[in-house]
Amino acid sequence: MATMTEPQIKTLIQYRSEDGLAIIELDDPPANTYTFEMMHQLDEAILKARFDDTVHVIVLRGHGDKFFSAGANIGMLNKVTPRFKYFFCLHANETLNRLEQTPKLTIAALNGHTVGGGLEIAMACDLRIAKENAGKIGLPEVNLGVLPGTGGTNAGKIGLPEVNLGVLPGTGGTQRLARIVGKSLAIELMVKGELFSFDRAKEIGLVNEVFDAKDFWEQVLLYAKQFCPPHKASKAVGLIKRSVQSGAEVPFESGLAIERELQQQLFQSDDAKEGIAANQEKRMAEFKGK
């Protein structure tokens, strides 16, 4: 008698942990565009890293050398209903909010073009490190007739697809870009829909560092490991991030209250005791992330 077999689920997110880092890779060549399935796997990877006490820093990258991500998969969007699109954007919002609120430092390693929804994923990370001359960055959805958040490319295409979708950046693009570069510049960048270089992105504060292409990944790993024990008290690093991310969304006095509560958690940590003792004993602290 024939037996039913479960359909194979394509792996779209690669995950591994090493030396205190969780490395999450968007893996759907050629442009690493995301579907609901990829976002679902990304969500699971974020939770896996969040609950792993051996992980202190999360690094996101794109598969290959040409794209970090070109955003949402236009072919998928063309096939689904408006209601599905709404829930797709809602789930993407929830996934990136989870990444943003995880009390561990997150770094986007921009190894290639980072446009549309790809930039929206990167903006949900705390820091963005770009590969020199590796690609362009921007939210070009206006050229598609859409808001940043639903734009992308079809397989094999780079830049601006000749498609009129009639929407906007809806995976957090309008909100996060304004918070990173300011309202006026964010509006200008989105309504123009221009792509620009990583050097320009660094000038306006959208990218933190631009590393040389020849040993980009090695530099990213070294950069990320500086925030791990024994070099840094990773719990303090994560709660600094949490205090900034949460505090920025509430009134100033409420932000101070969040800061005090998180500081109290750190005062009770082993790393705070080690840091204060090392300071008094005039030696280098040996942090353990506890």
C-alpha cells in the first residue's frame, strides 16, 4: 500500500553557532528574496539564538557575494490575495520586531545589494557593516508603485523591476529609516527611490562601517567577537541595546525607568562584580556573559 510522505521543506535560512556568535544566512539565490516561508524560518532562527545561552551576538548575512537581500519575492506577491499580503507583512513586522527586541547585539553583514525589504531586515539589526564596493542600498519601492516593505526583484534581476505594484515599504521601512537618519532625509530617500553606495550610507549614518572586500567576512567575525566574553560583558551589551530600543519608543521618564530596571539586573550579575573588582584591582576583567 502506498504511504503518504511529508513534502520536503526547502531550507531558506542557514543557522550555525560558533565562538559566541549565531550566524544566520538568508539563502535563496540569486537575490535572497524572502517569502513567508523564509520569514517563518528566520523567526525560528531568531528564537533559537535568543534562547541559546552560549550565543552572545547575532550576525545576519546573505548567501553568496552579490546580494544581502533584494527584499520580498515579487513572484510570490503576484500569486497571493491582498489578505495574504496583509498577513505576510504583519508576520514580517512581528519577526523583525522580535529581532530588534532580543536582548543580544545584532549585526547585519551587508555582503551585496541591500534593497527594499532587504534593507528593512538590515535596519532591524542594531549595527550594519557593509562590504566595500559590493552593491547598492536603498528603498526603491516608489519606482514600483509600492511602499518599502513589499519590494524586491524577480529571480535573476538586479535593481528596479519594471512592475507596478501600487504599495509602500511595509516591513518597517518608513518607521525605522526615519528613526535612523531623521524624518526629512528618510522621506527624501524613499520618495526618490534611489539606490546609493555603501559609502553614502555610512555618511548618513545608515551603515556603521565599510570593510575592505578582500577579507570582509573575517573582519565581520572579528568585529562581532569583540562584544563577546571575555572581551565584553555580553549581558551588559545586550541590555544596553534593549534599553535604547525600548526607551526610544516611550516618554523620557519611562525610558529612564527602563534603564534603572535593567541596570539593577546588571548589578546582580557575575560580570558586573568581576568588572568592578577588576577596576579596583587594576587588571583586565575576564567576563563570562553571566
